[in-house]
Amino acid sequence: MPELPEVETIARGLEPLVLNKKISRVSLNYPKIISGDPQIFQKEILDRSIVKVWRRAKLLILDLAGSFHLVFHLKMSGKVWVPPQGECPDKHTHIVFCMNNGESIFFQDQRKFGYCVLLDSNSLNSWKFFAGLGPEPLHLCLNDFAEIFRARKGRIKSLLLDQRNIAGIGNIYADEALFMAGIHPRTPGCELKPKDYKILYQSLKEVLVRAIEAGGSSFRNYRNALGYSGMFQEKFLVYGKKGQSCPRCRTVIETCKVAGRTSCVCPTCQKVNQEAGHE
């Protein structure tokens, strides 16, 4: 699933390609990908200019003239990109937004788990999912970050993945940040020491910024706004590296389940109930 760095990369790449362009036609090849009435969707979106492209958590949002918002949740395999002019949509292209400059925006989703919804500002702000999102990790100060976990008995990785606590973090970047901080994913949030919160805060910000700079991580389906793969997967420290050597201590990387997700850990660098942090 595209996480914060991937969706941020798409938003940053898409905006200069579509800003101030008007949507002149919409083709719905798979109407069920629309959350809501497809006919109302098509009617309301026509002739509206795109005035901003941004991200909230793992949502990609295109602001349209008239205080409307085109919201995409990419789920497992969704892609929103601008193909070269003349490229024909394939069988996984469920929506084509034709713009007044002759270019198009494709919404593709091989597994059809993603969705697109058109909301006005009031509906967006009152949408339960949107309203319930936690703060953005790149905009948090250390004290507010620590406060999220200080009184929580839940396991730290589970708390990181809960979008109500902190927005945009998924399996990849939780594993990478916890390894960088030397914290086992099963450690209860309330058992971390002040220095642990600090190093986890720094590690999470560092891995997110580095991933954005690398264009995100590509597995199978993720592509940026121009259809190119990200490169951060080449810099993973532990994620997806079960059976390989830890880059710090050469211990074999293992996996465990936390919050129903597979977590990659170094049993030497990330011991349960140890005082976390760098040596």
C-alpha cells in the first residue's frame, strides 16, 4: 500500500502537471470505483479547474474550483498519473479525467481496492475517516509526538500504524524507523523512556524525508505521477529482509506479527523490554 512518502511524491509530481487545468471530460470505465453516485460525480466535476494538489495521511486530494475536492485512496495497488499524450487506457484504468490541454489523468487500480470520491468542503471536513486522522508526523513537535504514546499500553508498532494516532505511517516506514531507533515493535508505548521517544521521533522523520527524496518505495504497482518507480526500496535496512544479515550487527533478521502485520526485526539490536536507543 502506498504510504506517506509515496502519496506525497505523487502529489508533488502531479501538481505542476495539472495545476489550473480544467477537467473537460470524465470516462468511468469501472463506476464502482466511485464512492457515491457516478452520474452526480460526472456532472459535478465537469469544467472545474484543479487549483491545488495535496496529501493528507495516505489520501491524495485534488482541490477543484468551487470548493470541491477530488479524493483518492490508493489502497493496495492504486495509481494516479499523467500518461504521455496518446497513450490508451488499459483494462486497469478505471477513470480517465481529460483536461483542456489535451492531457489526461489516469486512475488505475489492478486490485480494485482503491476508490475515488468527490466532496465539497463541508462534506470532506465532516467525513468520519478524514476527521479522525491523527497529526502529520512531519509537522509534529517532539513533545506532542511523545504524548501520543506516553500513556498507551499498546505495542509501539500497533500505535504507529493506527491512523487515529499519527497519519500516513504504514508497515514499511514503521519497521524502518523502529530499527533505526533500536526499539522492538512489541514494546508497549508506555514503557519507552524519554530518550526513546526522542530517537524514534528523529528516526521516523529521517526515514520519511529520505523516502520522499528517493521518490518513495516501489513494489509491484506503485508509480509516481509520471509513471516512474520509486527508489527507496534499494535503501531498506530491515523491511523485507528476513533471513538476511542486520546492517549493524550481522545478526540474521527475523519476523514477528504485530497488529496482524509482519514486522522485520533484528533480535540483537531490537530486544524486547530493553532500553531502546542508539548505542
